[in-house]
Amino acid sequence: MTRLLKSGLTVLAVLGLVATGWADMAVSAKFGTPGIGADLSVPVTEVLNARVGFAWLNVDYEEESTDDASGNWDEEKIQAELKLQTLGAYLDWHPWSTGFRMTCGLVFNGNEVTYSAETGDEIELNGRDYEVSDLNGGIEFASVCPYLGIGYGNPFVGDGRWFFSFDLGVMYHGAPDLTLNVVAANPAEQGQLNIDAEIERQELQEDMDPFVVYPVVAIGLTYKF
């Protein structure tokens, strides 16, 4: 369990104790592009709710490629891990005192991608094949991000206990920062490898630069106490 996930659980637990002094509060289980998570909501006014929440998910991926006509697997392998972990604070404005809401907030963003290759793997960089003894790197994003979105779900309207919710929005994390570190199995190739790895990194960085926002689509089930 990551540090941000532990922090999210701690924040929700503390706020849950604080929120017991409120007339109403609600908790939500959610799933979507940010991962699997939970929210805690309290009403501020008749049309404004405050909400905190965290989301977390890890996804492993391994890429293998084929270069020959027979379709046999070659020795090129990249292991990657997508780590989704966010902790956010939001204000939900319900302009017509209904379920429709407009949301703004700040998100502490721990999302990242890490990738690696094992000793002896053959990797192509800038059109050249290398046997590597180590390859590692990652894609990181801004650690604090603004959020804007719309959604549906207001547990503090109506007499029910259970409610469905939906969120659609964007988290602005700016241009990602991509790193790539490679060590050649043959030390004599290290100089050229450094050049090719940097060319490859810059090309990947240019491909990633336009992706300055992270789309948020999530559904949830809410219980009002």
C-alpha cells in the first residue's frame, strides 16, 4: 500500500470523525479512470457540498514484439507499471438544488508510469539493437493539480439513503516529465547507447507533451448517514 493511499485512508478516517458533528454526511465507493476509491461528503449550504476522496489502482503491463515473418517472439521486452493514486478536495455546487453538480477542486497527484527491462534483454533504441544490463525510467506528472468537472449525485436532497453518482471532468497535470536510463551489457557500446537513448527519450517526450490533462470518468454508489 502506497504512502498516498495510506494518507488518503487516514484523511478520510479523521474527517469521518470530525464529520460526525454534522447533521448529515455521506460516503461513496467509486470506480473509474482515477482507479478504485472512496469519497466523504458533507453539506455546506443548501446548494454546496464539500467532498474529499482518494483513488488508487496499479496495472502491470509487459510488451513483447515480433520482427520476423514467422511471428516468433524476439527478445525485446519492456515491463511497465501504471500507478494511479490521487487524494483530492472538492466543492460540489448544485445550482438548482438537484443532483446535477459543477465541481472544482485540488488533487494531490501521485500518478506515474514506471518501466524497466531485465538483464540480457535486447532493446531497440533509435533504430539500433542493444543488449542491456539495466533499463529503467518513468513518466511523472505535477504533484498538485486543479480539477474541473460536472456530475450527478446529491445525497443531501431527498429522503433516501442510497444514491448513484457520476463524475465527468479533467485534472490538469501539465506536460509529463519522462526519464530513461539505460546501461549496456557491453561497456564499449555505452557511449552510442547514451546518444540513442536520449534521442528516443526526446521523441517520446515530444509525443507526451500534448497530454496535459487527465480525463476523469467515474461512477459511484453513495450511502447517506
